[in-house]
Amino acid sequence: MLSPLSAVSPVDGRYHNTTKELSPYFSEAALIKYRVFVEIEYFIALCEIPLPQLQHFDRPLFKKLRDIYQNFSESDAQAIKDTEKITNHDVKAVEYFIKNKFDEFGLSEYKEFIHFGLTSQDINNTAIPYSFKLAIDEVYLPNIKAVTDQLRSYAGEWKDVPMLAHTHGQPASPTRLGKEIMVFVERLEAQLDLLAQIPYSAKFGGATGNFNAHFVGYPEHDWKAFGNHFVNDILGLKRSQHTTQIEHYDNFAAHCDALKRINNILIDLDRDMWTYISMNYFKQKIKAGEIGSSAMPHKVNPIDFENSEGNLGIANALFEHLAAKLPISRLQRDLTDSTVLRNIGVPVAHTLIAMKSTMKGLGKLLLNQPALNAHLEANWAVVAEAIQTILRREGYPNPYEALKELTRTNQEINAATIADFVETLQVGEEVKAEIRMISPATYTGI
């Protein structure tokens, strides 16, 4: 039996407790359940037309049919897997399972309308986007919102904390810590808005997308309108109008690309937080009993941000492959999408591990404001931009060059150096007083 100690993938092994909430959406049992769900809802939709042979189907039985997927159990999934060993076809095994249920319910006369006119991809290409949408709405979005909410809280808490900025790794015009945190909030929310605009597309149209079997059986019926109503209104997805045997996956690829961009922002956040910790801008809360290094007792490593970065890299590699591979299929279809698409839960799982690790790391942060202040005080050269700007305003000759000559030397630039320089300027006392008010801690913009 599979256990966290015997699992090959760390998603189901080491990180099982972190990722188990994704099992209802991406496990083999979940895939089977959502196939059953689509098949049952499709049969009910045929009854609602109604097709002539289904017009007398007892409508109160709809609840009994829906109970098949609403009360779907692991033993039901196993029964379908056992049938699959014989059929060597996973969706056909689902069809037989439901037909057996119809026999048990005394509905055998209707069972040939289960899976009527469909190909397996009509089931797969609706069940998978349906479960994917649920996972995004019910697991992914609450977790990424937790990250953005925590960042927004820190941005408010630290909005007035001055901090030396670094561009190209060198001291640069000072900023405020809260504003730098808000950069990530804005980036994440912008990309989440884009993610929300991508439809969850689904294919539904028979063997090669033309409703061939439906039309030949019932040419008088508007099957395109039926397919649109079933996919768009009943399943809550968006039906692609012109397809081959399979969904073309372009919007699915867009989801993967959007999730990858959000992950890139989280990687950027992880690396910045890691660097701020290494600069001693943050200390980390210590948990009794935890060990940072097997050799160096003093260490408290930023392992949560490192863990997050590593898992985001794995997730993005998989999202990249899914986005590049799935939209490509030979002629009206090949089978390469099938095995690849089964892995969609894997990058989502690594992303979930990463988000929870980032949250854990953020929760450990302790602001070390004396270290930020000391770094500002050690870098008075950064006020050169402010001084030369005021001198430009006053029409002072060659102000940039004057500050460049002062600051780009090997001598130490400190408060006294700047004060002495101000005294040499040929400007009025009011301008000198204005310049004297500038310091690395006050030159932080708006």
C-alpha cells in the first residue's frame, strides 16, 4: 500500500500532508469521479431535450442518478479500475459502471443512451477542465490570497520604515520597506486578474468534433445549441466551437503560462526575502527544538524561502511543458495529450507546497530596524542625487559633475563629508538649509 514512506514522488511522500487537499481534484479516483459526473449530467441533459426514447424517463430519478457521483466512493473507483483491466479503456469502464447501476435501478431500457454519440475525449475534455477549475477556485486561489494578504499587511506595517535600496547590487536612492513589499502585491494581483480572464475551455462534439453520430441519429435536433448549453450552462465551462477529436488546449496553455508568471513573481519574492535576511534586515523567529545546521549551532537558515523557490522551479518546468506540448496534436488527434494531461495536478501540487513554504517564511520574519538604519547611515553617498537635483533647480553650474567628483572616490562619504561639501556651495543660505535637511533616512520619495 502506498504510504508517505513508499511514494516515489515527494508530492505524495514527504509533502503528503501539504498536498493531500488536492487529491479530490487530481487523483485517479477524482478523475474517474468527474468522468462519472459528466456522463450522468449528459444523460440527464438528453432527457431534458427530450429525445423520443427518453421522454418518459421518470424525472424524480434524476436525484437517484446524481447520487451515483455525489456519493461516489473509493470502492466505486476500484470497481471501475477492475473493469478497465478487461476493457483496457478507462472511459469505457466508466460507461459500463453506470450501465450496471441502471440495471440495478431497473432502468435497463435506457442504458444505451449513456455515452450516446460521444467519444472518450468528450468526457475527458470536460471532466479535466471542470476539476482543474474547482482546484484553482477552492485550493489555489485561497492560498495565493493568503500570501498577498500577508504581504499587504506587512506593507502597511512597514510603510514608514526607510531602507537603502540596491540597484545592480550597489547602494541606490533610499526607499521604504513597505513600498517594496507593495511591489509584489501589485504584481501578484495584476497577474491574478489576468488568470481570472482565461476561460476554462472544453471540447464536446463527438468523435471528430462534428456531432456526426448525434446528427445521423437525430438530424432534426440542434446539437450545436445542445452542446453549448451543456458545457457552458450546466458544467460552467466554455465550449470550443471548432475542434478535432480533442480540445485544442490553447486556453489551458494560457492557464499554465499565467500560473507560471505568478510563480516567477513568488520566486522573485523568495529571493529578495532570502537576501534581506542575509543582510540582517530581518531576523527569524526561533522555534524550540529546531536545528538550522547539523554542524553550526548558531544558524537559523531561510529554508522556507529556499524550499519555495525550489518547488516553484519544478512547477514551472512542468507548466512550461504542458503549455508547449498540449496544443500540438497530429491531424485530428494523437494520444500524446492523454498521458501528459494526467500530470496537471503535479505542478499545482509543487506550487501549493511553495506557497505554503513562502507563508511559513513570511510568518517567521522579525524586522531588524537598527540594521536598516545602520546601512543607511553608512551610505551617505546616496544623497548625492538629491543634492545635485536641488542645484540643478537653482541653476548651479555642472551640479552632477560636482557631486560625481565628491562621491566617486575611495574616501569615506559620511554626514560630515556632505556637510563640509554643502558649505563650499555658492548658493544662498536657504538652499543650504534645505540641503542640510536631507539624509539617507529622509530621502525616500513619496
